[in-house]
Amino acid sequence: MKFIFREAVKEGDKILSPTVSWNYGNFIQTVTDFIIIGVSLFFVIKIINQLRRKNDEEPTPETKPAPTAQESLLMEIRDIKKRDSKRFIGKQYCELFYETLLVLHFCNVFPKTNGHHLL
């Protein structure tokens, strides 16, 4: 397929000026080949990257060493303190208040009424 701009000028067997034409069929074929090769390479690279990513994402199983006796004891203490701090926070304040009252009582801060202490 081609578009001819100017025909060749011949004089007998001798060509004086060649044919001037645009071979658009050849151009279309080249562009089509380029697109097919480009798309093919794109998908090949995409598949290679997916396979590489799957291999990279597989974690190697790392086993943590078992905690030592001291570490396990410290973890138990930590867990107990967390549990107790949530459960007995009101009780701790009551005990602190009561201890403060006892200290004040033994220091004779409270006045005596009818020979008896308030506590």
C-alpha cells in the first residue's frame, strides 16, 4: 500500500526521475509490530516482577528463643501488676486514706470527745 505523489519519468528503458511515493502500508506494519513487541515485553516483565515479589514476601520462619526463667518471672509480675492496677485502684486509695487516718490518730491530731478517740 502506497500513495504516489509523482510518477516516474521514463525515456525508453532509462528512468529520468524515480517515483515519489509514501509507503504507508509499510509504516502501519512497523507501528503494529512495535506495539505487539512492546505489549509482550510489558506482560513478561510484569509476570517476572510478580514471581519475584512472591518469593520476597515468603517470610522465613524465625523461632524466638524460649524466655529464660528470669524473663518469664518478670513477664508474670508485669501481667499481675497490669491486672491489679485495673482491678484494685479504688481499694488502694481507700487503704492509703485509712493509713493516713491511723497516722493522724496516733499523733493525737484528732480531739478527744467523752474520753474516746473518734476512731
